[in-house]
Amino acid sequence: MKSASKRRTKIKRDPNRYPKNLNRKKVQALINYYENQTDDEAISEAEAAYKNPAFTMMAIPVELVPKVQRLISKRAG
């Protein structure tokens, strides 16, 4: 007879794959943040992103997106 302390409960493994430095808890926190954001907060956040001098926004033809993503990945290391 197995003792209660030796029994192992099966923990369901999360079937999702997350980017580096993210997990289910962090992703859920992001979802909650954006789902509970007011329209005014969302607009302010978007405006601030466009004003950041470290970045630029541009339109890229859809067929070139994979190439641009590869270039960004290479540069990021």
C-alpha cells in the first residue's frame, strides 16, 4: 500500500508555448491590463509610442514582413 506522501498528483502541463521570458501568468497579466484599459488610456499609450524618438512606424508590404522580421531578429542577436 502506497503512503499518501509518496503519491504524486498529476499536474496538467500548459500546452501553450511562450516567447522567452513569458509564461502563462505574465501573459494573463498582459491580457487583463489591455482588457481593462479605458479608451482614453489606450489612446494615450498609442500616442506616446508614436512620439518615442527611438522607434519609427512604417507600412511594410505583407509579402516583405517575413524578411523584415528576420532582419530584426539578426540585429537583436
